[in-house]
Amino acid sequence: MSTETSTFTTTDAALTRDEMAALVAADIPAGAFVNLGIGQPTNVSNYLTADQGVTLHTENGMLGMGPVATGDDIDEDLINAGKIPVTELPGASYFHHADSFAMMRGGHLDVCVLGAFQVSGAGDLANWHTGAPGAIPAVGGAMDLAIGAKSTWVMMGLFTKTGESKLVQALSYPVTGLGCVSRIYTEAAIFELAGGNVTVRSTHGISFEELAERLPVELVRAA
């Protein structure tokens, strides 16, 4: 999948989660097979258009998932891996989760979009455990997706509740995958990761200079 850098842009306000999801959806190539992780990435399904021809996969055994189900469309037996009710599109198919994981591990997915606790400037991903005492680990299919998909993108808040950057020089949390993340979508900026460089594609509610001061990694502004 292409990870070419776009021209740098900026907006006055930080992105909402829905705006982030819409940007991710718009960036997914036509005809791609895609897995959306638990949490923020789930919302991406609501912004995909029919003419994109994107096919959504979920590791609990479904291909052809539609948007999140609401109201009368909710079927308690039709859920994604995050136990969120979803819809099905014409031609949807169902299979054992072992077959679903074989699709993930076999390189059959073009893009996966995952949440994260941390991402390093080298594209290392930590998203299953903070390492904190008493924290409940939740690896799910993240390791298989991060390494098996042709492109791994992350959606996350850029800063913790206490203001630390989640984009770091080196992971301090347990590793999910090494060198696997090529793009990060946050409320404050969108980043492209390639060749050891962290390129800022856009900023939102913050200037490039302010962003560079707050993050512990060297940043490159998109041309």
C-alpha cells in the first residue's frame, strides 16, 4: 500500500474522533480488504462509501461487515471483535475464527487500523498492555494484524491524560509488533512513518513548532 506523503496542511481546531475516522476512511484505497481494531478504529466503518468497494474483515469470523448497527438494525448475534453490534453488507460471509486468523497471518489484509498505548518513531507498536500492576492484558488479534497486514495504521489520542506523548522515541510498554506502523492519526496531527523518519502530514489545533517542542522524536514537516 502506498504511504506517499501529502502536502502539509493545518487547521485551527483539534480533530474530533468522528473527523479522525472520516480522514482514515478517505485514505483507505479503493477495493482494499481492511480490519478495524477495537475502540476508535471501529468508527471508520461509518465513513466508508459504497463506491470505495472496501471489504471489512473482523477476526471473530466475518468478511463484508457494514457500519455500526443502531436502533432496529441491532442484532445481538451480529457483532465485531469488540462486541459492538454491526451490520452486514450484501455478500457477507462467516467462518471459524481460526480461518479468520489465517487470513490475517497470511498477508491477505491490505490495511489494519489499530488503537495504541504507544508508537515509537521507528514504527514499533504497543497496544495490548501498559505493564501496570493489575492492568488486564488484551492482546486479541493485534499481534497477528500488526505483522500480517500489508499496512498498519494507528488511531489514538496523541497525549496521555497527564500530558505525556504517546509517540515516543522507544516503547516503555510491552511490544505488540516491531517496525509495523506506517501512519498515525491523532487529534493533533497525522504522521507518516518511513525509513526512520516521522513526517507530519498535518496539524490540528497546534502549530508544527509547538508539536515539535512537545514530542520526544525528531519531526519532518511534509513539503
